[in-house]
Amino acid sequence: MSEAAAVRKLERRSSGEMVADHLRREIFAGRFAPGDRIPQEEVAVRLGVSRIPVREALMILENEGRVRMEHQRGAFVLGMDAGSVRDNAEIYGRVYGFIARRAAEQRTPELCDRLGTIAEGLATASPAETWRLAEAYLDAALAATAAPRMAWVLRQTRTLAVDNLFDVVPETMEITRTGTITLIEAILAGDADRAEAVQTDMQRRGADLVVQAFASRGAAGPEAGTER
């Protein structure tokens, strides 16, 4: 998503979460490097919002471990190391692997029909369509679980994580497209072990690309604390 598109989106939904989403993109893309101080006033002016949602956004990012707030100094970007990226991928892989396993174990004719249609679409999907179909797969797989509240939380976190990931590391799009097709094939075959393994492998391969991308642009670094 371009900055102009992000601004238009923020104009429609001026909230702390939307500002946080914009700042995550800036951090992921390396426009705010480890140790950089985030200029709150500039961010507010650029996005056409007040300082209140910017402060809310920084609190969100601090809770996520992306920035560190310092009294009377502001918010500083924390470095992202390879270990934390891979650990996050491992956690997501286990959670979504469990969902894939449940879908394979509890598949219904309706679920199979829906997943089959999604797989057909993914075979020739554009990047934008891949994003939509990956979300459709998640919705279908989550329907096979018995934890509706957790399903809602997972939808929010996946939307956030994957949206940013596709923007910053476009190569992960193809991993998602082909991996989701393979994942659906395993679920349709009722192979729970393979479905779980495919999901875990997909997360790890994506994490490897993210680590490579950050290493190439020098995005990993010291935790923070020194204004540049």
C-alpha cells in the first residue's frame, strides 16, 4: 500500500490502531530504523490526525515490543533480531498448524467445497487476490474450531501481520499462495499431520525471507535509546 493510500485509509478511520498500522509499515520498511526517535508531530501532520491517536498508536507499539517510550524524550524504535522473527513464526506456525489439523480432522462436505473453490482461485491468483483468498482459507479453517472468541482474535492478528508482511517482503506472497494450495490439499485428504507440517513450514519459510530482507537493509540493530 502506498503512503497516499495509507493516508486516505487513515482519513476514513482515524484511530490509534490505524496509526499504529501505518507506523508498523514504516518500521518494517526501514524508514524508521532501530534507535530512531519517532517524530509524533510530523506523523500527526502527515496523516492528518491529532496527537491523541499517535500517542495511542505508540502505546500499542510499545506493548508489541516495537518501540520504547522514554519519559520526556518520546518513542524510540527497537531493533528486530532474527531470533525474535523466527520465534514469532514458530508460535504462529504452531497455532495455525493446530487450526489446519482441526480442519483436516473435522472437515465437512461444506468445508471441503469451500476450500476446493479457494484452492482453484489460488492457482491463478494475482497478489491482491492471493491476500483475499488466504483470508478466506483462514475463515473457513477457523470455522472448524470450537473457540469462536479465539478465532476472532486470530483473524485480527493475522490480518495485521500478513498485511504488513506482504507489503514489505513481497516474495512471501508466493510462499503463501503455493503453501495454502498444498495446505488445502492436505486438509481435503484428511491428512492432519501433513496439514500441520505444511503450515509450520510455510511460517518458517516466510520468516527466513523476512530475516534476509531486514539483514539486507540493515533493519536489525541495537535496541534503541539514542536519537539520530
